[in-house]
Amino acid sequence: TRHSILAWHRIGLEDSAELDCRSETVLANRYRVGAPLGQGAFGRAFRCFDLERNNNVCVKVVNNDKDSFDGGLGEIKVLACLTQRWHAFKGDDVEPPFIRLLDYVYFKEHLLVVTELLGDSLEEHLRFKPIESTGGCFTPAVEAAQLTQLLETLEFMHDVGIAHCDVKPDNICVKV
């Protein structure tokens, strides 16, 4: 029909550019949607439960447009490269200090990028957590450990030829 042809030119084969991600929706027959985690330039992120592995994960639902899709593919490529190089240099016993890519799938005209579930961003911690003088979590030792891990990660990325062009507290997550 004429309507479906116009819709195809606008958003692909799905009726809507937004993937339905209401609570309890199951994506790709595997990831049950929980709470939304946030929204960025390329898509939305959700806390999901992996029905196959019985654990919580983060699923980024990439927007249904070319720029977002290309950005999602780039993110997958970078994370896969970092993981491969990390294990080649450090071995499988040393956990990488960057987010782990667990899976990716193309589902209903949307790219889903599945990663480990991390805690709040450093920005959230700085904004909402109490400072050390009031019993908060940012002691000098904790700050030194976080900074050391960040610098080691950036050095590793540099060594394998990858530059992170958007280092900021909002893009650094705390592992829980």
C-alpha cells in the first residue's frame, strides 16, 4: 500500500522509529526490559534481565536512523577490538577496566548493544553523593584508585591505536 511504502522510506520496515521498550517487554526473545537507564545521542539504555544467563545487563537500543546505526556499529567494533587486545596483552584472568561488550543483535530494525550493567556515572556520584567530610564515598584513596584506573585505561587505548574523544565524568561509570 502507499502508506507502507512511505513508512519504509521514513523509518525502515517497522511502523515506528521508536522500539517499544516498556517494562517487561522481551527484546530478541532474551532480554526482559526493566528500568530505563538513560538516553543519549544514539539511543536509549535500559536495565534488562538476560533470560539465558540469568543476570542483569544493560541494553542500548540504538535509534533507527543511519547515523545512529553507524555509531552503534562503531561502538561494537571498538569494544570488540579493546576486549580482544586486552586479553591478548593481559590474559583472560585480568578483568578489563572498560565496559564489557556481551552481545549485539539486530532486532525489529534496531541495533541492540548489550553490555555489562554498571553503576552510576562519575557525574552522578559527584552531583548526588555526599563529600568525604560528611561521610561520603570519595576518600583520597578512592579518588586515587579511580584516577589511576582511568589513566591506565586511556594508556591502553592509546597503545592499541584508539583515542577516546569524549572523556568526561558523564562517560565514566562506577562498577558495582
